[in-house]
Amino acid sequence: MKLRVFSERNPHGMMEPKRTKYDTNPLDPDVARKTEQVWGEGEDVPTTGAVKGATTPVGPRANQNGRGDVYSEAPTRTFDAPPASDSSYPSVFVPPTYAPPAEVYKPPQSPYPQPIVQSPASRNVTGLGLPEKWAVMLPYAPYIGVVASILELILVPRNEVRVRGHASQALALHIAIVAIGMMFGVLGAITGSSAGGSIFRFAAFVFLIISLIRVGQGATHRIAPLTDPADWLNKHIEPRK
């Protein structure tokens, strides 16, 4: 079935397509006129009037003091501070005050007593009968330290870890001093100058004295380059049973 569209002529003699009453194209110059015709402009259309009894005007009250105080109807009232309108902004020139820092955390003290550090001179060494202070100092003594180190490694049992450790380290130190001194002697024979050997022997003597004093004071004295040789000597020289 085919639909036919009827058209009408405009004042200019041109055919216009048929429009419905719902066509509100803003480009149509007759949209205002057609809208009035659709909605009945100019007719007696009832207007909206006031509904009686729904609302009643509220007149002024006899006591209007409450409306004068804007703070009287506030949800909460603060009595120890002035109203917000009276408060002033803090000055930028006054440094702010900060809360004191929290205390630094201190771990609780252990209920167990702390171990007592035993000084080297407080007891005698097993197998020697000498105070521990002298037992750890003698191996670093120049010249006689080699003999003292060997005797301590032979006589002192392995449970005397401190004494045997210093004895083996001092013995390794003496062996290194002797080996380096022999090298300087060979170089001196080749070059005809013994200045290098003399300087090395003096430096070795000073180092032995410093080591002796440090060990006697109870300080930790560990010579890193001699760690492996000292451990080897301590393991391979068995104490007398």
C-alpha cells in the first residue's frame, strides 16, 4: 500500500509538504501560530488559583529577641571561647608551637645478668701456671717471642682459645718477619745497600712492641693477612697430653 503526502501552497505559490501538529521545526515561520492553534491561545482556559486551607501566612511573633541573637539557635554553643565572629586569624609572624617529641624507645632491660668480662690478668693459664696477661704478651716479645709461641702451643690445651690464638698469630708474625728480612738481605747483597733491610727490621720491632702493649691492655688484636697461617699452625701443633 502506498502513502500519499498531500501538500499545500504557501503565499508565494510554492508547494509545501503537509505537516502535523507535532511538528515544531524552529525554522518554520508559522510554528508560533500553529502552537497557539493547538493549545487554544486566546480561549477561556482556567488558571491555577490559590488552594484555601493548605497554607496560612505566619505573622510576626510577639517576642523577637531570639531572632536578634544569631548564636541562640546554633546546634552547639561554646561557653569557654568567644564567638567565631570575634576570633581573629593567627599571625604569620608568630612561630607556631609544636607538641614535644615523643620519648625515644628504649628496649627493656634483660632480667638476666650481663656476662662479666674477665681481664687477662685475673687467672692462671692451664699448662703454664702463668697469668693470662703474660701468656698472651710473651709471644709478641721481640727475639724471644718465637720460643714463647712454640712452647705455649705445645703446653696449653685447646680449651685456652685466647692464649693459643695469640701464640699461633705471633708465631706466624715472627715467621713472616724472618722471611721478609731474608728477602731484604738478598736484595742488599745484590745491590750493595742494606738500608731497606735496616728500615724493615726497625719497623718490625716497633710493630711487635705495639702488639705486645695492645694485647696486654686487653684490646682485640687481629692481623688479617696472618689469619690463615695462624689457623694452620694452631690446628697442626698438637698440645701435649
